[in-house]
Amino acid sequence: MPGRKTGGPKNSVPYSPELAEAILDWLIEGKTLKSFGEQPGTPSRKFVYEWVDQDRDGFAGRYESARRWQMETWADEQDELAAAELGSNSMPAVQARKTQIHARQWLMERLHPTAYGQRVAYEHRGGASVVVMLPDNGRMAGDNARVIDGQARELLESGKGEDS
């Protein structure tokens, strides 16, 4: 194809344990993988994702852990981000900061919902029906069966719970 560059892919850097640790430290500091790959001599996201998929030297688990710590760093920085524009008369600056905070919150909620997701309480109202299957013969318990404190089996064994 005309205009196509030849040679290896962009930021094709071989895996090394030292480079892997540098990536993990970068993420834990709250920085992005994209910004890491923009530095000279570092791999692009594509290659880092390949290392994760290949689990080079246990990199996948350490990468996942670093991403969780990255979110902890973001959570720690939320107050600083909010306070940065206090007293500012510049509405564009305040709105930009607000957008930055909301974007991080959105990401955190989606990437780690158990820690950062909104707590939603569900309440059930209305009745419920329960069908009791007797384990010995697979029959359904009759309308007069008692299933309180495990007494259904006792009733069946005594012959009192059987349908006539």
C-alpha cells in the first residue's frame, strides 16, 4: 500500500520484569496506561494488553491489582480535585474540574462496582408462593402439608402428610 510505513509496530518493546514493574507503579500512582506508552522507549497499550493476556511472569494478576490501586489513588485525589477550584471566579475552570471528577467517578463505578458503585437497596413487596417437593418420592406436598421446622419429612414418614 502506498504511504504505509514498514518496520515493527509502534512502541514494540520486549517484555522485561523491570518494565512491567514500572508500568504497575505508574498505574498505582493514578496515571494512565496511555500516558505511559507516550514516553520514549515504552510499549504501547496493545503490547501491555498482550502481556496481560499471556500472563507473563504472573503479570495479569499484578496488573489487575495495580488497576484496583489506581482507583484507590483516584478516590484519594477526589477531594484535592474538588478543592482545587474553591473560590474560583472562572466558571469554565470549575466546570472542567467537575467534569473530571464525574468522569473518574463513572469509571470507578463501572470498573469496581462493589467498592465504588452506588448502593441500591431492593425491597420486595407482595406475596410469594412456595412449592415443596418431598425428597423421597418427588411428589408435591399437598395443601395440608406442614413445612415448619423440617416437619414435612416427619409427617410423610408417619403417613399423616400423604394425600388420600
